[in-house]
Amino acid sequence: MFSQLQLSIQQHIRRHDSSFQLQTCHAIGGGSISRAWRFDGRERSYFVKLNRAACSGMFAAEAAGLAELARAGSVRVPRPLCHGEEGDTAFLVCEWLHLSPSGRGSAARLGGQLAALHRHTRQTFGWERDNTIGATPQINTPETDWCTFWRERRLGFQLALAEQNGMSPGLLHKGERLMVALDGLLAGHRPQASLLHGDLWGGNWGVDDAGAPVLFDPAVYFGDREAELAMTELFGGFPEDFYAAYRENWPLDEGYALRRTLYNLYHVLNHFNLFGGGYAAQAGSMMDTLLAEAG
């Protein structure tokens, strides 16, 4: 009835939930990178994410990121149970949450909760471990200076990948000029190192049966909270009451509109590195805007 892989993962679950007995297993959507199952037992269910064994570190970092967000106690996340490898497959097991799209008032509730999450701060930018943004490595080596962190751990890393992935010399030259201009673009901006979800677009949140917002698929690090807000505006945006609730709890600093372009360039470069295509032209246009501002 069940495959050897499913039975092996059940045994991993039982080390943390001794009463769990797998009764049914259903394949469900796991996103563009991984596949997933729903494991149903008599009393509870689990979400099981699967990928190649080489992705075991990615799942370990995701579990650690979910645990970091859960400790903050600001926004609900699926509770990670266990992760590991079985044969050629890596897996991550989390509690199963029945999620639905945002309902009336849920976006505003998320805005307030996200501002509370960002109040959790550290002295350094980054995190104690690297993780991934999509399928791309995300380097989180701690740094005390935000401009240096963004130059070296974010834009510089993506531009180096872009060169390997065939980005044109003209665009790469613009990227080099922008790296030099960062000090001026971020002059006077001294953000706190806030706890960030790190990959917050509309597809990475939902609402549980009680109407509470839930965040999932994080790329956690400590950084400028504006980088988080910027990404929410990149792929279609969130409802306006989300932004109104956030600003009510923690207004944004002057100059955010320009920094939004700078921060979203990281994600557009990442999409070029993952998917190619028109993202190169979009990145070029964003770099033009930033370089014109830098003078």
C-alpha cells in the first residue's frame, strides 16, 4: 500500500510523534522546486516536502528558519517536525495546516504582525547559517554594516552568478558601477537588523481555519525591514490594507521608494539566474534607474 520511502519517513515522524500511524498519503503541490505529500494519520496530518538528497541542507535551513520565525511569536508558521535523507531523497516534515487564500481583514492582520516580527532585531546583519532563495544559495555570513552586507552577500553574489549564466557584458558593467555607487545610494540610511521571512511574495502566505495569517517557505535572515516590504510589492503586490496596517505599526523611512528598487534588484537578478529570459532586461532597467539617481 505504501512505498518504502513513505514507510521510512513514517518512522522518522514516529521518533517525534510516537502515536502517528500513516493511513493515507496524497501527492499535493510542493511549489516549483520540490514535490510534496500529505501524510494522514488517525488524529493528525503532516506536510512532507521532498527533493533530491543533495537538497538535504536546503531543507535543514528551511526547518531552522521556520523555527526562528516561530520563536518570535509574531506570525504563525508551520511547525517543523523533522528532516533528513532516505536513499536518494531528502525530506522535510511539518505540521499540516489547512490554508485558504486571504480573507476579509487577514491582509491587514498580517501587516501588523509583520511589523511586530521586524521588531525582533540583532546587532549584525545575516544569520548563523546560509540558506536558499528559491533554488539559489543565499549567503548569510554576519556583517555589522548593512551596505557592505548588501553589496557582498546579495548583489555581488547574484552578479557573479549572472556572469556565469551568460548575462551580457553591458549589464554586468552596469552592475559593477552600481556596486561602487551603493555607499551613496544608502548614505544616511541606518536600518536595524530585523528578523525577515526573506522570500515574502503573495504565494508564500495563507490563512488558517481560525483566520490567522500563516507564512511558509522562508529564506530567513536579519536585514533591513524595507527589503521585506519591497519584495511584497514585486510580484503583484499585497492588498493596500496590508501596507496601511504595517505603516500604522511602524512607518517607513524617507527614501524607501528608491531603496525598494535596489532591494528588488536582488530578486530580479535571482530570477534571471534561475529562469533567464526577460529578467535581464528588467534588471537592466532597474540598474539604470539606480545609477541615474546616484549621478
